[in-house]
Amino acid sequence: MRICPGLFLLAVATGCGRDQDTVHRDAPIGLAAAALRDTAFMWQTRETDHFRVHYQAESYAAGHIDQFVKDAEQARANGLQVLGVSDFEPRIDVFHLKSREQMKHLTDYPVRGWTDPEARSVLLVRSSDSNQGERHEIAHVLSHNLWGHSHDWLTTGWMSEALATYAGGPCSGYSIDEISAYLDRHGELIPLDSLAPKFGTYNDLVAYLQAGSFFGYLREEYGLARVRALWDQGFERLETTLKKSPGAIDAEWRTHLRELYPNPKVDWAPLKKDGCQ
């Protein structure tokens, strides 16, 4: 669930049976271009109007490519809905890697998901039917291109990760609200006025899920325009934007969680160990 800025130069992709203007007007750039040039990989590619989905022979992705293409389209539609936008014209490059070692080769980080929003590129290590990570990373591409970079994207990344986690949807079969309600009941939620400015210092799973749940609450209760204002102006403007203090809005959200899930039933141990699956 990491984002990196674009670092590479434009490369030209080839197309099969498409009008050449359509193929090249959104040719792979940045991280996508670098990955396609990398001789450590032999990529196969499935192209649609919205995506180039890259995968490797004899991989989990190769055996499930039809579903993976459908999942990418669903993630795009979901991300656009979250943003309140009807379309995003450029195609997105999605790379399915076999392992975290391959991810480290391309990004220096052995994570399961990585996004270069400026290059419209997503890298995933996926070996199940869960598309939560795909929805999360594609939401990063859409949000940073359609809304611009969040105020905090090069510092804490709080709003960027909150939006993407909300867009990602359920975690291992649990709604992120139910998990947050469980964490609240067990005293593990982070105070909002600490979570936002110190986001990167906390346990990733707790911080991401809590931020995603809070983002969803703000979106539903205060509207997309105010959420967009926080995206643009940062946590420092929360009280001005919402007309309430961080403490008051935090308490309001927690009350909402307790009403929504008065007795949350979450098996936390496997989540804590393995993250969202």
C-alpha cells in the first residue's frame, strides 16, 4: 500500500490490432515503462480500453487473467464512484508479480502493492480471489490524477491512504467499520489528532483501516465537497472545514461505530499476523 513518485522517462508500447493513435496516446511511462524494459521479466499483456494488464507465464495471474481483468475494471468503476467522477481516459498499467522478491526488484520494497500515480502504474503480488489490494492501488492512481496530489502525500500520506483504504472495501471478509469498532472496543484506536499528523509512525494495519473507516464516515455524513477540501488543504484545516474540533469529530465517529456494531465479532489474531487477505 505504498505510493512512489514517477522517476523514469517515457517508453513506447506496442499494440495489437488497435488504431495507432489509441495505442500511443497513453503509452506506458515512468515505472510501467521501466518494468516493461526490465529483462528480468517476460511479460504477457492483456489490453482493454482502460487497462494494460501485465502478467507472467506459469503464474497465478496467468491462470486467472480473465478474472483479474474484470477485477481491474471493477476497481476502476468503484474508484470513480468514490471520487464522484464519471471517467478517467488514460489507460492504467497493472503488473501482476509472482512474489515480494520481484516487487523488491522493481521498487526496493518487498510489499504486496505499489502505486506510481504519476505514471498510472500499479504493481501487485496477488495469489487469491480477493481484489481488495487492487481496488486500493487503482484508487491511488485515480485520486491523484483526478483530484491532484493530496496535501499530505509527501509527508504522512494520511488522506491518500484513507481514501484508498475506503475504496479497497472489506478486509478478509470484515467491513473496515466493523474492524474499527472492534479496535475501539479494545482500546486500540488512535486519537485522530495523533493519527493524521503521525500516520506513518503507527502500525500499518490499524492506521490504514481506521483512516479508511473515518474517511467513509466523513464522506457519508459531511459530503464529498468537504472531503475534497480536506484532501486539498490537509488535517490542519479540519476544524475550519467541518466546523468541529478534531476531538469532537473523532468522538462522533466512534459513537457511530458503536451504534453500527454494538458487538463486533472479529478474529483479530490472523488479521494482525497476515493483514487483509
